[in-house]
Amino acid sequence: MAVEVTGPMHERYDEILSAQALDLIGLLHRELNPRRRELLDRRRARVEQIAAGGTLGFLPETAAVREDPDWRVAPPAPGLVDRRVEITGPTDRKMTVNALNSGAKVWLADQEDANTPRWENVIGGQLNLLDAVTRKIDFTSEAGKSYALRPDEELATIVVRPRGLHLPEKHLLVDGERTSGALVDFALYLSACGQLQLDRGQGPYFYLPKLESHLEARLWNDAFLLAQDRLGIPRGTIRATVLIETFPAAFEMEEILYELREHSAGLNAGRWDFMFSVIKTYRTRGRDFQLPDRNSVTMTVPFMRAYTELLVRTCHRRGAHAIGGMAAFIPSKDPVVNEQAFAKVEADKRREAGDGFDGSWVAHPGMVETCRAVFDEVLGDRPNQLDRLREDVSVTADQLLDVAATPGEVTEAGLRNNVSVAIQYLAAWLRGTGAVGIFNLMEDAATAEISRSQIWQWRRNGVVLDTGAVVTTELVTTIADEEIAELTDDPTAYADARQTFLAVATADDYVDFLTLPAYERMP
């Protein structure tokens, strides 16, 4: 059977769903999908082992990789030498122009957590990327505002984040099987824009999300080799930065770099997904792995500090960039809110730059200058601080696992915030919007995941709130209805989001990713 497109073919979709792209999707699916499914099974098996009393640690079977002082990743690729500020955001037309024009060095063009996998977003986002590369994206909004790209030398470098390996694409079938959303996003961008980016003096660059092991990095490396050979692109042209945003991956950072070394562009520290993964991985192990209110878990708590310090040490030892976490704040019309938020963001970026990170993330163009100013102070005219090896850092497995030392409590306010944010986000997600401003923060799927996971964990552990109330299904349901009433006089507006949220937050069995059942609700 051939590759089958079951989604509607709108105007210009043939430019993305070309014969070359469909051929590459077919190749990647047939060669790699069995391995992808096996790796997902390995994830589940590891959680079962931990539930039975096992734990995470540095792998004895890969000790030789960690102990070999000589290997390095490829040198930084054109457009990825200086990464002091990176902006993230979905690939809608307006964001594409604003992100590229923002003054950031890199734009993480997000087909994952800041996007929803509606068919129109999957293909429409690729069209916007193609139009950006070919400078055909200038447009005027319905309100009459014009959007136009600055000169090429002033634009951010495009780095595309495909979906995670766990997500399917139901509108593209190979031999009757659903394809991998990750490999589809990768193949479509590479086919449409890979050679064009090379012609512009850069290359096809990617951010790889939610990896849990070096074996998953190996699968991606094999995908890169297959794709480059099929399209006639030189090996090593593709570069990938891996998000270390799962608990298991924190113990395999060096091995992940090793597997991708000719294609590696570094590692990134992803806060919310990392916390989500801590809960998911150790969800049955009681209060030693229970987190307090999510907004009180800062990057300076012991286990998060160990993770980020190890990330910088690992990257710089191997010649790879270390990119810091997200500043999710959206500038407000309230000057008091702005003053407090900007001070927090500046302090966070100052810590990262001081620790040796080569750059950091922002979610809004209004935060680019704040982040850049901090890194300018540390870097000066240097493009990065790869020469800062952080040989003073030595992190043990016990330090990475020391979640119990996290200060803070579980409060009713924290519970209400989790419920409200998750429901508001899911309502937008189901309508097709993946990046949502809520309470002056730019939220994406990672926020909803940590919110519902904390509630699941608190309920399972029978946590007592600061008010004396116990977290139960009944309490969560009541709060959900109260929070919806604060948002609207018409609760039916949030009916689907409420149902989806309660299904994953209060179920007896933990759902690995809330986007999986939510995706089945999409056309």
C-alpha cells in the first residue's frame, strides 16, 4: 500500500505533501516505526520497574561513553553559534513574522507543545515556514496591520520542534497504519525547506522533545541518516538540540549527545515537562516524590539545581551548547505586575548566565531585550561560553533524585490555579490553539500536563491542603465547576475541556499524555 493522505487537501497543501515528502514519510515509517513502538514499550516497562521498587541511575552499560574524555559533538552550525536569546512559539502566520523579527537569535518554531495537531495546523504551519524561508510571508491582518520580515541578517534562525515520539498522525497512513507525528513533522519540513535553508547558508535544524533515553536519540540519528541520504543532503547537515525535559533523560545526557554527535547542537533544560516527568515516573512511590504547588518549585530547589548544573557540565565537556529554561511571562498593562515579573525574569536569567548557560528561552517578544541584556553582560562579544567547562560540578544520582528536599506546601490556591489553568488551556487546545496567555503567562501543553499530574498525585496520596481539606475527586470536581463559573456564565463553553481534564486528573489509572485522548476528540 502507498502512503495515504486522509486529511482534506486545501489550497497549496500539495507544496508540503509533495511526492518527495510522502516518499520520505513512507521510508521513515517502514524503517523506524517498529523500533519507535518498542521504545515506547520500554518507557512503560521502566515505570513498572520503578513501581516495583526500582529506581533511576546512571547506566552501567554506557559507562565507557561517559568515561571517554576524547569525543566531541560537531562544531556549532551556521546560525547556531550565538544562541543567547531564543524565542518559542507556534507556527501560525503572525507568530512566524513576529518571532523572526523579535531580535532573538533563534526561533523555536513549535509544532509540539505550543501547537495543536489539527490537520490545518500541521500542514498550515509547514506552509508558513516555507513562506518564511522564501520570504513570501508578508501579509496584512484583518485589522489593517502590516507584517513584513526584516532583512535576512536580522532574522532569528529557525529551529523546528516536531511532535514527540508518542503522538500519532491520523491523517497520514502508511500501509494502513497511522504514522508518527514526530517523523511526519520532521519529514515535511526537511522535504520542503531543507535544501532551501542550505542555499541560504544555514541548514535544517530541529529541537527534539520528550526523549527518555539514548536509544530514542539513536532512533532520531538513524532518521537523520536515512533522510539525508534519500534527499541527497550531506550527512551532518541536520542539527538537533535535545530537550532534557524527562526525568530518565537527565541520567543519560552524555549518551544522548554521543548518539547524535555529528548532528548534535546541544541540550536544553525544560522546566514544566521535567516536573511532569518526575511525577509520571515515580507516581506510585508516595510522598518522597510529591511536589508542592508548581509555582513554588523554582530552578533553585535541590533536584532542579542538580539537573541544570549537570546539563551545563555535560554539554560544555563535549562542545555542545547548553540552553536554559523558559521565561513565560507576558508583559502586562499593569506596571506593578510588570515590575515584579521583569525582576524575577532578570534574576532567573542572571543565574543561568552565571552558571554557564549559552542562552535561554523567552515566550514573548517583549522579553527578548531583558534576556539579551543579561547574557550580554556575561558574554560580551563572545558568541557563547563553551569554554567554561564547569569542572567544579559533580552531580550524583542521589542528588538528581532528591525530590523530597523540595520546600513548599500544597495549598488550595495552588490547587485552584492548577485546575483553572488546565481547563482554560484545554478549552483553547481543543479549539485549535496551543499557546495561550493565562494569568500573564504564556502557557502550553507542558503546563496542563504538570497541572493535571500534580492533582492526580495529590489525590492519590490523600494530601491535606493548607485549609485542612483533603484532595479528593469530589473536591477537584467542585473546584473545577467553581473555577469555570468564575470564567463564564455559560458552563457549556468549557464542557469538553472539563470532561477531558477530569478524565485525566481524577482517573484511577494515570494517562501518560493528556494530548493522546484529547487528540482523539479532534477531527
